[in-house]
Amino acid sequence: MPQFTDTSAPGTCIFCRLIAGEIPSAQVYEDAQTVAFMDIGQVTQGHVLVATRRHVPTLLDATPEEAAALMRTAQRVALAARAAFDPAGVMLLQANGAVAGQTVAHLHLHVVPRHAGDGIDFTWPRKNPPASVLEDTAAQLRAALAAR
């Protein structure tokens, strides 16, 4: 199985190589903007990666159309997982690049069906700030959104 190691450019990115067909993958779905394929590290049955066709390092670099296409494809895959595996639920995760502790710098979503008793534990350093800090942060984000 390929290792997700070199992500510096579209020519070397493992996801770009998978999308181009240079590396075999169990593809689930494709359209003009996205490709969905089975994750080689199955967390649970039906764990799928949905990636943009264009090499987009992070969500910050995506166009609104690419972000919307990513979500549409993730929903299609989640609905297919419900029909195929009848999971208790589906987790949707987006974390890529060095800042997320990953070596893949290509925008993708993890669609992870959750099955009763599967024991998945996604942990990270959690912070529980007071409500006033949360409201201050929310106000900053609202102002930035309004400015856009």
C-alpha cells in the first residue's frame, strides 16, 4: 500500500497521483470536481476519503464551488454508507497538512461510518474556555464574516 508522504506539489501529492490513476485505488464516486475512494487505513467499515480534483492544500485555498462540491460528495457517500452498512451514524472530518499532524496536503474529507461499539476515540488537546471567551471569539468571526 502507498504511504502518504510527499505532498509538496501536485506532481508528487499522493492524492493527485491517486486521482490521476497512477496509483490504484478502490474508487467509490467521481464527478467534475471531486473523487471519493476507500481509505487504505480503514477506521471502520466504509471509511471513505473525498478529495478535490484540483490540488488544493487546505480549505482556506478552496473556491466556494470546490468546498460545496466536497460537501455534496461527502453527503452522497454518507447516504450510500447508510444504505450499504446501516451505521449508527457518520462522522465527517477534515484535517490535512502538517498543522493537522498529517502528511497529506491535499484538501479532503473523511467520511467515517460509526457502528455501535466500534470504540473510535478521536482525541486532541481540548480547551474549555469560559463562555465570555467563546462569545468574544464568535464576535471576531462574525465581524470577519460581515467584512467579507
